[in-house]
Amino acid sequence: YYTCPKQYHYVYIQGIRQPMTAALSFGVSIHNTLHKFLLLLQRSQEGLFYQPGELPTISVLQQLYHDHWIPQGYEDYDHMESRRQEGSELLERWHTKISHTEPSVLDLERPFAIEVEGQFISGRIDRIDIHDNTLRIIDYKTGKLRETKDTIDILQLIIYDLALEQAYPHYQREHFFEYLEHEVSRLVPIGPQERVQGTQLITSVAAGILQENFTATPGEQCSYCPFKKVCTESLSK
């Protein structure tokens, strides 16, 4: 909604499914692979399937990648194969990294449902690690590095923080965007000011939806909008 109210209307009011894009397809493939691998790691740390603490091998990771690869959304076969190879190399680097500092995974795809100023928000958190008395909230990102200077850029992590504040009130929390293609794990500070700003943004967006304000806001985002071919106000046809 914040990007463009009309885009929200297409998806959530009209119920039009967004077409699969290469970026979305690649991201889901990587995300699902890591999720399944980390489930195996959890079982290993519990002494199931593997020796206690034994890290599943790179071959296991690559097989999971093969099993969860989504071929839709690419320009052509060559484009798909190029991205598939890049994903394979990405996962190999990721496996090497965690083999040196194996994480203590507390939860994966943790569901939550919270109330923020009368608005109900639900979702899932990619991954939560625990280190001493600190929860590390990790959200995976594929694609380019993005700025995190505005509230909208980190709203996702603010919502996660509000959810875990209720679920784990006695733990400290750290928040990370993990940019997998760049091997960058970016710590995002979230304190009282960020939580207030996030709450204000949620309230503002909710008010617009309740008032049925779905006026398009044409701009740079039109170039990558999945509805640019059907939107009469798009700047990119």
C-alpha cells in the first residue's frame, strides 16, 4: 500500500494474483532451500538424523536446492540456468560461512499475530537464532543491497520486534537483513524511536485502507510494478 495504493487494490481487493517474476522465483527458491537445510541443522543439534552438532553437508544443501528450484518467471532457458548457477554458488559460500560459525537456531518460519493500535498484523519470521540472552532476528534478502535509512525500509523488522517483545519479553533482540548474494549481514538498530515511527506508519496505512483511498501514486516504482500493463495510470507501459 505504501508503494502504491492502487497496487494494493489489485492484489487484496480485486484478488488479482501477481505474476511470477524472476526475482520472486529466485528468492523463493533460495528461501525454501535454506529453510529445509536449517530444519535439518536443528535436528542435528538435537541429535536426530546426524551425529549431535554435525553440520549437514554441502551435497545435502545442493540436493535441497535442486528439489526446491522454481523454474517459472525467467526470460528464457539461458536466463534461468544462469540464475540457477549463481544460486548454487551463493549457497556454497553460505555453507562455508556457517561451517565456521554454526548458528544456534531457535525457530524457523515462526508465525505471529499481534495488535498494533487496534490493527491486527500477522506474518512469519524467517529465522530466529539465540546467543546467550539475545535473540537474533534474521530476514533473508536476495537481490541488490538496499538502504535502511527510512522507517518503511525497516518496517518488516520493526513488526518482528514488536511480536517478539510480546513472546520473549526477557530477551534482548538484534535484527539483521542478510543479503545473501552480497554475503552481507546488516545489523539494523531498532529502539523505542523506531518502534514509535513504525507504529505511526502502520496506523497511517491502515487509515488509508479503511477510507478506501486506493489512488495510484505513479513514479519510479511503475517500472517494476507487476500491473504496469493494465494500470491506466502507469508511467511504464
